[in-house]
Amino acid sequence: MRVLLLNPPFTQGIIRDNYCCHTVKADYVWAPSDLLYISGILRGDAFELAVKDAVMEPESWERLLDFCRDWRPEVIISLTSSASYAEDFAGLERLKAGCGAKVFVIGNLPSFEPRRVLEACAWLDGILHNFLDVKLADFLLDPERPPRTISCRTADGDIHIGDVNGIDRADCPLDVPAPQHHLFPHAKYTTPLALARPQTTVLTATGCPYTCSFCIYSPLKLFTRSLDSLRREFDSCRDNGIKELYVVDPTFNADLRFMRQICELLIEEKHELSWACRIHPDRVSLEDFKLLKAAGCHTVQIGVESRNPDTLEVFAPSKQEQQIRRCFALAKEAGLRTLGYFIIGFPDETREQTLNTIDYAIELDPFFASFSNFMPLNGTASNRAAVESGRIADAFQTFDLNGIPVEFSGSALNGNSREELLRVAYRRFYVRPRQVLKYVRDYKNLPLYVKNGLHVLWHQVIN
Ligand code: SF4
């Protein structure tokens, strides 16, 4: 069976990966974990794969159509996202009409709104809710018995609805085959955090046990992978000359025992990979940060969100200021770089409260700061609450963490004010001698900082 794995083209740089999505602020694209793991699951004589990452290696829909007419895939598995669905769906419908392949999509919008998406898109054959479910291979060869992680049309014209958490417990920990790394343009992928190339993306677990209501990972149950499957994947990285990992687990320290085992594996088997990961500020110690560092981690990404305690209580109840300050201090003491994530424009925050969060970002003194718009992504509790209270319309709409802010009725700040505050945040954080000096001192990586810094300046401060 010929299967095309597609990250579709878009009008600008975009990340569609692991249920999240946003257009990009700087000059980076990382390897989409969804397609990587599906390439591993579809390994074997029964499948012939082609990978087109038309974001990393831009290709027009016309060129893709020519390719499909020529190569004749029987199945196309494509990423999509709430930031790009209108363009993605129009292009995929054309591909389907042009080559007759079955089309399946992966992404936050279809994953959490499967019935609506399948009803709205008569051309679409199905939705893959969980790309770590190895049952996909059997399903493609025998579509009569869809697993619980796939939504699709049935032979009698009905719709079978799947679930993001539909993995069978008997399959846990997940024994996911290593991706077919050689199919992806790893030499080209990078992130602003990466210190080496080629770089790939790794997912050691899916889902998050915390309950941040704005977050797409909160409704996803925590499924960890087997250590053996990670061992095989790290070996594949070594075989493919990969030097840098981007660990896209929502919370790498969600299962501390497992996190330590992974670090020990990397150390014992002398992988010498450098990497970055996201951690929750709640479960940290100096010893664990030192272990991360010894295993090759150079940067920890920490979700701070807001300084306002009322906001945290509603949207991120597991986070408090004291614990966050301690986390940044310990990470620095262990010699790790830090990246703080901050959200601008929580629906009921005032201008003063948002400015207070920007001050907080400066006080915490991370090596990098990332500011995003508040977005009520499909599938989150925040989306449900905003729809139920009538603050946003119950319709498909574009949700892009780095795009135009969504208007909430009755909000203290309108979209324009939130956009302006986002610019203020970037200007106040990055355009400071102290911050610039940090990058200059790290002169080995200065070209990377200059390249990304200029992008951020242009997109977030000037433009
Ligand atoms: S801790 Fe992070 S990943 Fe987990 S739900 Fe909260 S924001 Fe999402």
C-alpha cells in the first residue's frame, strides 16, 4: 500500500505537531512527531511510504497534485490544525479529487471535533486521534475494524467516532516502533533552542496529568512509552547521525521515575545527544536538573502563564509564583538555560495585570521568553466554557497561538489591545542590554540568536 505522509503547505511558517499549532515567530520548523511515529508504525513490506513536509521544504498544492497523480498514493495521511484548517481542507479536497486516495487527517481541530469535521467534509475518509496507536497499520489494511483511536466512515454510510484517549490499556506502556528517520529532512529542521543539527523530535509520553483549562494536553491522558521502544529510537537517531533532540512531551517530568530512567539510558549508552524539554515547575529538584544536564539537556521550558493568582486559580491551578521562582532558580543553579512561556490576554485580565505578568517575565530572568495569545483551542475546557457562556461563537474558527487574538465578549481587553500588549512584552523583554548581553556572552551560538532575534524583532516588535 502506497501511503503519503503530508505536512501541507501554508502561507507562512507553521508548526502543526502533537495536537498543538501555531504560526512561527522566528525561523524554525521542527520535525512533526505525528508523521515521524506513523512512519515507524507503517514500517514493513506491506507499506511503501513517501514523506512530504511542505512547510520545511515548501511545495505548492499544484506540485503536490502532480506528485499524487504520478505516484498514485492509496492513502494520504495529512496534518492539519485549527490555525490552518480552511486552507488545509481545501487543498486536501483537491488532492483527493485529483488522485482518488483515501484521506485521513491528524490535528487538534479534527481530533476534538470529529463528528462535526466529518459531517462538514464529505471528501474526508477519517481522523487519526492518537498517532502512537500501532493499530493504525492493521486498520489501513483492513478498514472494516477501526480501532478506538480512529474516526471514519463505515461501509453502511454511518460515522464511527474515535477518541484521543482510545488506546487500550493492555498496550501500555506504548511499544512504538522507531520512526523511519531517513525519510525526513532532518538536516533542515531546527528550533531557536537547538544547539546542534541534524535535529529530530522525540515524544516519550503523550498527555499531561495537570488540569490547565486552556491547554490542549490537559484532556489527553498520560500514556508513557516503554523504555525499550525509546532505546530503539535513540539507536535509530545514532544510526541516522542525529545530534539534537526536541522532546515535545507536554511535561517531561510528569512521571519522575520514567524521566530518570530515560536520562540514565542516555548516559549509560553514551548517546551524547543534546536536547531541550518542557517541565512542570511543581516537581523539580536540583538533583533532577543535574541529571537532565548530565544526560545532554541544555534547556528546560517552563509554563509560567501569568502572575495573576486569580488567573492561575482558574486556568492553571497547579502553578504558583513561589514554586515557579524556585524552579527557575534551581534550573539556573544546575547550569540549564530556561525558557518561560507566558500568556497574554486571558479573558478577564486587565491591562495592568498583563503588564504585571510582563514585569514578572523580566524578574524571573529566563534565557528566552515566549509570549502567546490566549486561545480557546478546540477540545479544551476554556473553549467549552467560552462557548457555553456565549463569549465566543460555537463555530469553526481559526485559533493560532501566534495569530490574531480571538475576541471574547465582555472581556477587559479587545483583540487590538492584546496584540499591542504582545508587542510590548517582546520589546520590554528582549530589547534590554542585560538580555542582549546574555546572547553575546554565549558567542558560540550567537549566529543562531541573531537570526532568530531578527525574526522576532521584525514580526513581534516592528511589524
Ligand atoms: S502543565 Fe503544561 S502541558 Fe500540562 S496541562 Fe498545564 S500547560 Fe498543559
